[in-house]
Amino acid sequence: MRLVQYRMPDGSRRVGRVSDDDNHLHPLDKTGSVLELAEAAIAEDMSIASLVEKRTAAATIDYDALLRNGRVLAPVDHPEPARFLVTGTGLTHTGSAAARNQMHVLTHGDGAEESDSLKIFRMGLEGGKPGAGKIGIQPEWFFKGVGTCVVPPGAPLPMPAFAKAGAEEAEIVGLYLNGPDGHPYRIGYALGNEYSDHVTEGENYLYLAHSKLRSCSIGPELLIGDLPEEVRGHSRILRDGTVIWEQEFLSGEAHMSHSIANLEHFHFRYPMHRRAGDLHAYFFGAAVMSYASGIKTASGDEYEIQAQAFGKPLRNRMVSVPDEGLVTVTPL
């Protein structure tokens, strides 16, 4: 079961269930957002899947036309964007650990001690899947932004003038809502382009936090239910319509050093992350990235991330934005 948020021509919002042919949506009755749907599921003490079954209409709408016309939204959003926290973890896949370690080698030379990146990846391999009811090793974690940093599928991904680079990170994203008592509920999963500045990060690993403060994109579809143990997909970069880089990625718990439950525990153990009514998007880490292959992206390049489990691909074009110059603070 997969859901899509979209806008009607009059600006009103709807949620649709992806049809069996993947090219149409069945609108859900009386449902203007996935947030409303999740809130209703919590209030009625039922699964989102059961609620979707009750609300699915027989009518259909052309899904491809919605994508062409830019009317598809991110699969989850909040009317108060500051209450939508976007975070993530890295070093959960072999590819990301190798790429981070290569940054360390370039900075310190081949004879350097094992990097902290490789150390934390090995820690995950040894203790990141502790089993049901147990607490494993703590993963890496970073803050990316709030809801204003999430751009819809098909929308431009801005590259700030101060950025040293901008490159894709094809990832699976967990999407969550805290209930009225603060208890976290997983709404579902989506594809995401975490989109980072790896050149800035490579200058010094302490710049990781700065390199992550960028836009990202999620969607277009929300997968309801369990994540497959193995997710196979492709990450591509197109320049002027021609593929300049492409690589298959493998994700899902079968290819991760941490279980989803372990990542969730270490994120939601903080009371500030269990504030009632807040949404969370949690990026689970990248398996492949073009930066590790020596690709230098440019303004106008289009990113495409696709995996069969998530339906339609996520596409965004990187666009440079003007330099704002020095930002100053006015004393009061």
C-alpha cells in the first residue's frame, strides 16, 4: 500500500492511494493530508492501512499528470514546518563508510590510523542489531533542518552560493508522528535524497554538521507497513538529458549495520524528540553516492532515485541560488 499527497487545481489538498497499475490514484474520502490520516488512526486506535481501506474511493485520478504538472507534494508535511524535524544517520551502509574513510585518507594520508568513520561503522556491525527488546550500540546522528528544508518531488534542490558542492544521497526515510501523549508512531517509509555538501565535509569531519544543513527531497510515495528486508534501487544523475552516473544501491535491514528499531530507539529516547504532535523524518543512510565515484555535479543536473518497492522515482534538479553576501545581526 502506497500513498501520495497532492494538490487539486483549486489549491485544495488530497491524499490518494496508488492504484494497481501504478499510474492512477484512488482519492481517500475526507482526507486532506497524511498528517490528518495519521492523527485519525491514532485517535481511532487502528492501523493506517485499515483506515485507508475504509476511506479508499472507487474514483481515479491521473497520477502521471499530477507529477508532470508539479502538483505532487512530499508524502508527509506539517502546517507548522518548525514542528517537522528532519534528521538522519550515516555509516549504516558499507558504501557510506568507505566514502567517509576515503575523505580521511585524502586528508591524513594512507598511513593514518583507522578513521572514526570506520570505527563507528564496525561498532554498528558488532552491536547495531541487538534483537527484540534489547538496546544496541549508538549510531551516528545529525540534524538536517525543519520542514522548510524539504522540497517536493520534481521541485528544484537549491545549492547555496556558499556551498562548496552539492550531491545526492539516495536513502530510505522513516516518517513518524508523536501522538497526543508524546509516544512516537511510525507512519511509513519513503525514498529520499538527503543531498549534502561532501566537499565541505571532506575539509574536516567536524564540518559534517555544516555540510548537512541543506535542502532535501522526499517521496513521491509513502510506503505503508513493513519495510522489505532488502530494497534494490538505482541512483542516477542526468546532465542535459544524458545519464552521467548511475549505480545500483542495496538497502533495507539486510544491508544495514543497524536495525530500524535500534535507530529509532536512539532517536526517540530524547524527550525533546517526543513532543506531542511533532512530525519526524529520519534518513537511514546512503549505500552509494556519486561523490565517492569522483563525480562533480553542476547546476542543472537532475537526480533520479528509484526503487520498485516505492513506486515512481524521486526526481529533482539542482539549481544554484544567488549569493546573499554577509548575513548580519541587528541588536535590539
